[in-house]
Amino acid sequence: GAHPLPGLVLVPDVRGLSEHYRDVARRFAAEGFFTLAVDLYSREGAPDLPDMAAVFRWMRALPDRRVLADLAAAVECLAGRSEVRADAIGITGFCMGGQYALMAACTVERLVACVSWYGMLRYAETDELKPVSPLDLAPGLVCPYLGLFGADDAIIPVADVEALRAILTRAGKTFELEVYPGAGHAFFNDTRPDAYRPETAADAWRRALGFLRRHFR
């Protein structure tokens, strides 16, 4: 229509831009956000990840600098469109995408809101491809942040979430952290019956929309 919409960059999980994330992007669009779902694997194609060992191997090999440059480019792409309010662009991401959403929210000045769903917070070790752990970037957060986590997440210890809370509090940042009891990793993913928690997912969705609308005013 005639009125520009807030823009939202959506970052999928390690498996890439699956039908699930296309669906989530459509759901955000239906709520009034001009949504751009990013394919982080546009260069090499989606990875074949038969097991968790392969997942972690793949994630370790992904260069953070490249991913963050792609996300910054996605933000600028939205900002340059007439349908989008350049002063109201946010980012959301899931699992590995949630990790990168937080990292982008510490490095991309134009962002005004970040919603991260069970995004990893701490690297076991850093190297050339992964030079800085997300927690170590957190003091530089440039926009309000909502973190949605499961208390039973086997990948993200609650201690890491509490470390993030302490860092953001000390840095005087605007943030909300929700840790859902009885929920594990990927609790929002309705294509994964083992992980999906409908009530938790519904509450997190409501919070995410409310948070984005508040900060996009």
C-alpha cells in the first residue's frame, strides 16, 4: 500500500531456508512486517546434515564475517525499498540464526529491534572463522533485544542466558529475556514434533510481535 511497512530480516537455522522458515516469514508478513528471509547458503547450496555431529561441523566452518556482511546487506536491501520504513528495520532468527541475529544487533547500526529464538550464546573455542563469541559482542548491542529460550535446551545452558542478562544489565541495554520451563531447543518449530511446544510457541509468538511493534513505533 501507500504506507511503508516496518522491515524484518529473518535468519533461518543451520539447515537453511526450509519450508518451515518460508512459512514463518509469511506469518510475519501477514502481521504487517515486510519480511526478507535470508538464504545464508546461496553460494554453496544447503548442507547435507545427517546428524548432530555434521551440524556442529558445518556451523564451525561458516565464517562469521561473511554471514554478518550478508545480514548487513539484507538490512540495507530492505532500507532501500520504497515499501519499507528505513527507520524501522529489525532482525529475528532461530537457533544458529538466532545467534547471528544477536551478533548482527551488535554490529549493524541501522537495526532498531532484535528477536532471537534459542540462539547460541557462547563458542566452545574461537578461531579465525569464529573470532568473537556472541556473549563477547553483547556489550555493543545497538538496539533493544528480546531473547526467547527454553529452560531444557540441551545446546544452550541457562547459565549462558544468565551471563547474557548480567552483561546487558551492566551495559545498560534495553532487553527482555524469557526462559520457558519445560521447553527445549527449537520449541517453535512445528515441523519437529519432538521439539515443538504449542503453548510455549504461542506465547513466544505473542511476545515477539508485541516487542517488534513497540520498538517499530
